[in-house]
Amino acid sequence: MTVLDRTSFVLRMAEALHRYGHPAHRLEEALVATSQKLGLEAQFFSTPTSIFASFGPLEAQHTHLIRMEPGAADLGRLAKVDRIVLRVIRGEVSPAEGSRALDVLDNEAPPYGRALTLLAFAVASAGAARFFGGGAPEVTAAALVGLSTGLLRSSW
């Protein structure tokens, strides 16, 4: 287990947690804890669009900048990242294998098809309109707006 493998795993973990909606303060805590478990001296700083990661003693640190697009929360994938990280920390898999598992996770197809996702957008919007006292015209309009929003989603 080389320093490069451990560092690469922590960087991949940072990308995955950020991409799937982990809050900044918890992201930094998770990265510090994982780095310590892997025997790395590290410091982290997270923003909505970037992660700074520095490894090594203060006078000889190597710093990495990861630019990120803000992501939406994906609790299913966050749970999978947690399981991968736990397996690496416990020594069940190497950091290199953990990095490969995170790559596979990034390339997984969405769990629900496009049609079901569009239906969910429409139903959620219609339900919200009804919840706020809307009648049939408002519920119909909300469903159409929800459907339009789903169609405009950038990940299609």
C-alpha cells in the first residue's frame, strides 16, 4: 500500500463525496479521519466548487486542487461511497481497489429510467400544488411545469 495509492484513494473519495452532495464541513471531517486511518498527514478545505487537499508535513506539503461542479444530493451513491471507504479502512480491499470501485460507481447508470423520473417530477409538482390548496387547473399546470423541469434537467 503505497503513499501514492492512499493519496489517490483519498482524492477520489473527496470527489465522490462532493459530487453526491456531502456537506462541506462533514466532507472535511471524513477526509481527515480517513487520511489518519490510512496513515496520511493531510489537511482539507472544501467549497461548493472546489476541494483543496494538502498531504505531508507543513514544510513539505503537496497540495492538490480539485475543481467540481456543485452536485445534487444522491443518498444512494453516498451510502455506496461509505461502504467502499469502510472496506478500505478495515483493510478488506486496498486503496487502489477502493479507487477502482469509486470509478465504477461514477459510471453506474441511474437507478431509475428516464420515463419514471419524468413521471416523478410531474407527480411531485402536482402533489405540491394540491397540498397548497390548488384545484384541478393548478394541479394540471403544476404537473406540466414539473414535467418541463424534468425535461430540462442537464443530466439527460
